[in-house]
Amino acid sequence: MTGRTPGGPGGRSGSPTSDEWLAPVGASAAAAAKAPAELLGEYLPLLADAAINGRRPDSFELDAVRELGRRAAAQGVGARRAVDLYLSAAWRLWRQLPVVVRSDDPEKVRRAAEAVLRVLDDAIGVLVDGHQAQRREMIRHEEAQRAEFVDDLLRGDADVSRLVQRAEPFGIDLGKPHHVGLVAPCDGDGAVERAAVLLERAVVERFGDREVLVATKDGRVVVVVPGGSAPAFARPHGVDVGAALQQEVGRRGLPGRWRVAAGRAFPGAYGVARSYEEALEALTVAARLGLGADVVDARHLLVYRVLGRDQAAIVDLVREVLTPLEQVRGGAEVLVETLREYFHAGEVATEAARRLHVSVRTVTYRLARVAQLTGYSASEPDQRFALHAAVLGARLLDWPATPLPADP
């Protein structure tokens, strides 16, 4: 340690080894605070100079201390530990100042103490400033890296080997299956960032701090959690991911209504992207169909995915099977709604009647009318399947409210 301290404990001004006595002070303080002694820099000579000569540090010397604060943050030394190091060094140095302690002049001791406290105050102030500035830069950098990683992970088109390496700092083993859950505000303007912070704590508590990732993307909270070994039975710790996330949304008191969609678990670097695609499509289908459920599981919407992937075929099916219903007075809506509720009720006419708030006789009459107009009967297994598929397709196409696309 070097410095321009004009005198040591004995006040030997000009001695080439005048500040060698500071090295044990710094080492002792570093050991006590469990921090690197190098973070003290020229701080001890500044204290000694203040105690002996009353000199306050120059701005460039305080800038050097500020840089030491930045270095402490970069090395993972917390602000509290860095401050402890500087405080510990200050009182240890004060004990090693016989020139002050032995003085019979109280005013001299008071001035020396005041000078030391001023330097201590200045130094700790800039030390913490530097530490906080570096932490903010590190957080911004980490957030940028995290956002870039999440985008590449969910897109699934990045370099696989590089993606696997980048996943390690986040505790994600891409060789294992993972679920993706999406939490989206139904009103479109929910506090997504706050929701992400609260849900991250909840996810760690429920699933542990390994193999989990919480981020925001496109106005939604993205949650990645570990899954089982097979997609059809993937349930971490036997917990339904969608239901678990919705439960946490309720527990955390997030304002407004939120919908949760969960994709199935898939292994590999592209497994997360595949699960994300399923969850995103589940949200889209739920919104298009006007589903009232707050939890949407991609497994339960697979039939809609099959129907929706060939729009030309589903348009042809709806046109062929259901458009004859437009012949009735008032249009096809009433009969299509009756079919929809009939299938939702497990093909039980009494339950369908209850849901439609009509009599059972009305339901059976409408089903007979459908069979008469379309040639497809809900009581015949082969015809029932085509009829049900056409009803599902009509809901995807928002028909009959929206006209069918014209024939190509």
C-alpha cells in the first residue's frame, strides 16, 4: 500500500516507509469484514492524512474511491460488506494513531477526529454511489441478456449449442422437459411487470429455484417450469401448471381478471418453444371462442388446433354441413347454438334444455329440424361426428355471425 501520508504513528514525516504501518490495519479490517483488502485502495492513507494534517481528499481521490465501489459490486461484494470494510478500517486506524491518542490537547484530538469523520463520510458516500451505479448497470445488462435469451428460447430458431450454454446461468437444463405457462390480463392493460415479480416468488416457492424462469413478453407473463418425462402425463410434482398459476394469481391479489394458458411439456432445446406455441395458441383460441374459463390447457384444445390448421377444409365442412340451416326463419344461429350446447352437455337433451333455458321438447324439435335440413342426425354416430366437427369449426370461424370466405 502506498500513499502520501506525511507521518506514521510516531509522526516521522518524510520517512520512505511512513505508511507501512497501514498495511496491517487494512489486512485486519479486510479479514473482519470478509472482503478483499484491495477494495480499500488509498482510503487508509487519506484517513491518516486527515487525522495528522487535517487534509480533506481531493475530488480525484474521491473518484478513485467511487471506482472501488464499482469494483466491489462487480466482484460480488455487497454494499453493506463494503461499508463494513471501510468502517472497520477507520476505527482500527484510529487506534493506531499514538500521535493523537497521546496528545494532552483535547482540541487537537477533537480536530483530528472531526477530520477523520469527514473523510469517512465522504468516502462512504462515494463508495456506495459507485456500488449502486455498477449494480444498476449490471441489472440492466442482465435484464437485456435475459430478454434476449427468453426471445431466442421461445422462438426456437437460435443456435442450439449456444442456446444450451446460455441457458446454464439461468439454471435451465434444456435436455429436460419443460412446461410454458402464459398469464395474460383479460382487460389488456394489467400490471404485467408487477405480476411477473409476484409470480416469480410464487413459482420459486412452489417449484423450487431450479429449472424455472419467469419473464415478460408481448404483454404477458411467461413462466417456464420443469415437466415430466412424457408430454401426455407431464405434471411437475403432480401439480396442474395452469391451475397452480391461476391459484397464485388469486393469492397474490393481482387486480383485474387474468387468464392462464399452459402448454404441454416437451424435452430438448425446441421443447420450450413448442410448449410456448401451444400455450399462445390456447390463449388465442380461448379469446376467439369467447371461453369463460380462467385456465386454458392446450391439451383440451387439440381438436381446435387440428381444425384450425386447414381453414379451407373447415370452411368447406361448415358450408357443406351447416349452411342449409340458414333456410330457417331468423337464420342459422338458434339451431347452431342448440347443437353446440347439446354436444357440450354430453348429448343429453335435458341438460342442453337447462343450459338454453328452453323445454326438452324444444331441443328435440330443433335437433330433428337440423337432421331434416342438413341430412346429418345427431343420433347417428358417423353423422354426429361430422356435425360436431362442423359446429366446432363454425365457432372458430365465428359463423354465422361472420360470413364464410368465398370459394377460391
